[in-house]
Amino acid sequence: RDYKNEKTLYIPKHHADFNNKLESAGDQLVVVDFFATWCGPCKVIAPKLEEFQNKYAEKVVIVKVDVDECEDLAAQYNISSMPTFLFIKRKQVVQQFSGANAEKLENHIKQLTE
């Protein structure tokens, strides 16, 4: 399965791209998945991201950042392990955690979109 061609999740190619996405999200919650193509747990949780993007489509924008393609973004947010999820509202990080925990991910989405 080729994750590069997923239609529902946005994969920025560079910093400006990412910032534009944060800007256009407005008041929506942005969930950023910092992943790597070689990371096993990242592949495991990928279908859940698809599911949550569809389930919470009105409330959430999910962005996947490839740490190898966007090293500057990974450095800016001090990402040291994958997957790491950042929860951003109005361009501010409000929560984050590392690890492929789908239940925790969904709980954060629910809490932050209420």
C-alpha cells in the first residue's frame, strides 16, 4: 500500500506548506503525526488516522509529516521518536505524546474538540 497517495491525509513537503495548513485550519484542531516510512508502529496506526479523519472530519485536520523529508519541522518541534502526535489549536501546541496508541489518540481528539 502506497501511503503517499492517500487522499484524506495531508502530507506537507516543506515548512511553508505546513504553516499554510495550520493557517487554513482556523479554529479546527490540527493533529500532526510525525512519522517515518521505516517505522513499524507508524504503519500500524496509519489506518486509524484515516478512520479518525473521516469520523471527526468536521472538527479535525490530520497532517502527516515525514521526518526524513521535513527534518526542519521535526527539529522545530523536538521530535525524537516516531510516531509523535502534536495537537495544535490556533497554531499553538496544546498537547503531544509519542507512541502508536490509537485509544489515547482518539481520547485526545475527543477532549480537544469538545
